[in-house]
Amino acid sequence: MAFALLISQNLPHAAEAADDFIARREKILQESSKQPTARVAAFLEVLSRRNADEGRDPYLIDDDLNSPYIIDLLGLSRQQLTDSLHELEERKLLRITPDGNLRLAPDLFPKSRER
């Protein structure tokens, strides 16, 4: 609820943004019962959609995924996160750029791109 209040004070279309955030958070929570790689993929989808909503490249993730907050949010160890990212890379669903960012493949989450 604090997030919704913060958004309502700072962004137009606040209710829509808050609802979208809540829906995305629920998706991550649903994915949390699955394998770590599925959790990471769901989280990357959330970041990708946020980027798109903010007018940025939805396939470039420049957030620091190794932060303790993100690791805790995903309920993973640092090693599980690293292993999951490498698994997604091996499956050609993302690549790690020379500057350490992630470049997502468009087919990482094709069905959810439809709005």
C-alpha cells in the first residue's frame, strides 16, 4: 500500500501503475514455487515490462541483479541466481553483454508480450 501511495503522488495514471505493479509482483510470487530459473525468468519479464512502460529498451536489463535485495526478493542464493542466468544464456534466451548487462531474447516470454 505504501507503494501505491508513493506512485499516486508522483506519476500520472497512478492507479493503473499500482495495479500493474501488484499484478507483476503476484506473478513473481506464483513463479516462486517453481524452479529458480523460472523465478529469474519471471523477474526478468517484470523488469522488461517496466523498461517498456518507461520508454526504454525492453530487452536490455541494466539493473544490478546481484544486489542482496534482488537475491532476497527472488529467494535465491547468489550461486542459484548465477546458475539460473547461465542456464538462460545456454538456452539462448539471454546473453550477458561485455558491460555486464543482460540482453534478453524476444522469445524469453513471447506470450506475455501481448497486451
